[in-house]
Amino acid sequence: MRYTVLILLSVFTLGCQPTEKGLNVDAIYSKGVIWTGVQGMPDARVVAVNDGDIVFVGQKLPANMSSDVNVDLSGKFVMPGFMDNHVHFMEGGAALASVDLRDAKTPAEFKRRIIDYAETLPAGRWVLNGNWDQTQWGGELPHKDWIDTETSDTPVFVIRTDGHMALANSAALRAAGINQDTKAPEGGIIMRDAAGQPTGILKGNALNLVLSVVPTPSNDELMEQFSLAQDHALSLGLTKVHAVTAYPTETTMLDIFQMAQTRGIMKIRAQVSTPIEAWQTMEDEVQSNGRGDDLLKWGGIKGFIDGSLGARTAWMYEPYTDAPDSTGLPLNEPDVLAGWMQGADQAGLELSIHALGDKGIDTVIAQMKDIAGDDIRERRYRIEHFQHPTERAIQELADAGIIASMQPYHAIDDGRWAEDRIGGDRLKTTYAFRSILDSGGKLTFGSDWPVAPLSPILGVYAAVTRRTLDDANPEGWVPEQKITVEEALTAYTSTNAYGFKEEEIAGTLEKGKRADFVVLSADPRKTPAYDIAAIKVQETVIDGKVVYSRSDNDR
């Protein structure tokens, strides 16, 4: 059944008007399976919304409540809107508007897609994004020679899926002034051939050498990318995102979201963090303009201690199993990072720090505890990714009330090759969802899009099954770290609301909270685990208004 009647919500703006029979509200949704997200509360059958808020949720509508918009859910599953704890929103939008290399399975396919896309561009435009993964074709890193001949006049700078490694062709290297004599910046690597010439592969902070010369998109191009990202997010049931960016730029992520809001095209809720290097800019923004409104909020910063496992730049205590001369590296000197964190914290900004390797994670936990002292739990600090902690770090995280901001799809992706990187012993606490919850920790979920797919339903599937993408682990990779469907849904909803400091107004379906929810084609709690990925979003509702409705052609 199509829910075309829901579209009427965008037309009707009725207030809560008294009638002879009682209260007339904006809309009533009934005959559904409504998971409220409130622990211990049974599923509801009816939810009523008015003026953007939930005014009733329960088994049977009060006799004095009515509406001109009555939606028969026909047994469909309703839940609080998904939230994403970590998304590179504009990078994702740019990727949708660019070449897609994510599923290129051979070097030949990788080359063909870049060359074909370059031929469609006007003079002066770069080939960007890409999201390639060399493990698709056996692990050989790409080389600028693969594409140089056919792209001699078109700069190419395509980034690996993890965002910490990229391939630049010779045109892009020339534009950035990178040659045989160029020294890599601290926290970065320029890979070279036997003659000392750059191969085109850049890692870590070396990416900034090229990013600094990539032309800035026009405002109209930025808004096109924003709209592509927003439409994609709404179609997947997302009602709020934590938008972060890896690199400081002239036009900040916050500038772009504010532009979208000013132009009236912003529908999705967002919380925007800025790179920690620019924390004083965010401090000035907060002092001058507050922290935003119900749709768009800011006041957070995001920093890095290390890189990624895929690029072997996650900072580990012991060497990589497949690279015994390397333990990764800190992308920022720990003392420098601690100084930024201290300044941002004193300015009242919210800290989110990227840490993947066990040494990187321990370093950040220690820094956070030093900065906040006994008040650390009230700060709601976040460690982004928290992928390879020690058992001690998991308990310290829980005891301190630091939030584990994780992205479950990474587990079924990295699980194809992670053991080659760090060996079996260190895998025991890899993507340790179960251990974090059992230790009393706060676990939130998101995507890290475009590093991984944006879909929260795929994230739930990943957290529940841990079945790697190569299907080599049908019973789950490190299966003792599986969690239940409700635990995964909670990590995408109410615990994310806690991380956003919005647990009083969002994250569950309760009277007085926001009318942000999604309608799904099936109940994921009752769906066989390996079929969860096939569940579809039927409707996405924000502030009681339908912002996405699945058409018959999409079914």
C-alpha cells in the first residue's frame, strides 16, 4: 500500500483546534507496529502529531482526539527517526556528483571509470572523490601511470574509501607542486618508486598538499551537492546527522549548511562540527550567533589522533602484522592535539576525536580525563570510530562516560582483510559492540559516509550479523561482538539523541517529543537477521511533515 495520504501533511498546517468532539490534531497514524524506543514499553498501535510534536502514543486513540489526516499503517513498522553520528555530508554529496569507484573490481575497471568520467568534464574541472578500495582487486595500490596518458590535461585526485589515502595523477601533482624533492608533511606520506619519483599515492596529512589547490566549488555547485546528499539521507530514514569534515577549507561545513538553511532547501536536522585546528573560529561563531536552532546546531569540534587501518596509519602499540616496520603514526602530535582539546573545552565546545588504533585510543582517553577531571561524564566527549581498543580501554571509556561513536558497516567491510593487518589476537576487541554495552558504555551508530554506505538499515544488519562482505564469515566475524536488533536501533536513535544532548526532546516516540519517525516495510526485530538489509524505508517524517515517500517505482 502506498501512503500517498501522508503527502497531505505537507499541505495541511492545522493547529491543535478544539471542536465539539475535543481535540483536532494535524495527523493520526494508526494500525501499525510502533516501536517507541522506550525501554520496557510495549509496542504502540497509534501515534498522533500536532505542531511538529507527538501529542499521543499508545494502544487506542482517546475518544476526544480527531484529525482530518488519518493514516492507516496497515501493520507497517514505525520507529523513531534514524540519526547518524558521523557523516561527511558534503563529501558524500560531492561523491554522488562525481565518479564512483567503490565497486571497481579490477585495475582496468578503475582506470576506465576515471578516464570515461574525465572525458565528460569541461576544461579546468578536476576528477575528485571516487572512494576506491584496492582490496577489491587483490591489494595492489594504483599508480599515476595507470591514468596519466589519458588524463594529461585533467587533474585527478581520487580518495580511498577510508579518506586517508588518495591517488593523484601527474596533472594534480604538478598543480600541488609535488615532485621528487617534495618532503612529506608531518603526519603524512608521499609514496615513491625506486627512482624516488612520487607514484601518486599520498597518505595522511600529505593529502592536504593537493586539497589546498583543488578549486573551490561555486555556491550553486555546493547547493547541488547538498541537495543530492540530503535527498539520499532522507530516502534512507535519516532525520538528523552529525556532519563533520576532515579538512579545514575556506568555505566551512557550517557555512554550507547555513547557506542551505537560508535558501530554504534544508529539511534534515544537522549538528555540525568543525576541524579542531579551527576551534577558535567555532568559539567566535558561538559567541556571536549562539549554537543554532532546532534544525541546525553547531558548537562542536572534530580532531584526529591517527588515521585508518586500511592505510596502515591507525596508531598501534605493536607493528602491523603485514608491515612489521610500521606501527602507524599520529596525524597530530599528541601534545599539540591536547592543547587544541584543552582550548576548545575551555571555550565550551563539544569534543569529538577520531581514534582507531589501540595506542591512539589510549592517548585520547588519557587526554580527555586530564582535561575534564571529575566532570568528564557531564562533558559527553566522543571518540570517533573506536575501532581497535584494548579491553582496558573499553572499561575506561564506560567508566568515564565517553561516548563510543562507531559505524558498524566498517566491521563487515574491514573484516575481509583486518586480520592480515593486525593478526588474530588484536581482533578480539575489534568493533567491540557487545563488550562496550556489557561494560556499561554508551554506544552510538552512524555511517562515516561516503567511506561506507549511508544506510542505517545496512548498519543494523552489520551490527547484528557481522557477516563480512566477502561472505567468508557467514556466522559472523568476531561473532561474540554481535548485538541484538533493538540494541542496534537504540544506538541509532535514543543513544544518538543523548550524544546530541537532546534526549529530552528526541530519540524516542513519547508525548511531547519531536514528531520525527520513519515507516519501514518490515519489523527488523522479527525479520531473519540476514534479510534485514532488504528492508525498505517507506516514509520519513520530520516535525510531523513527510520529507520522503517511497514511490511505486521504488518498490
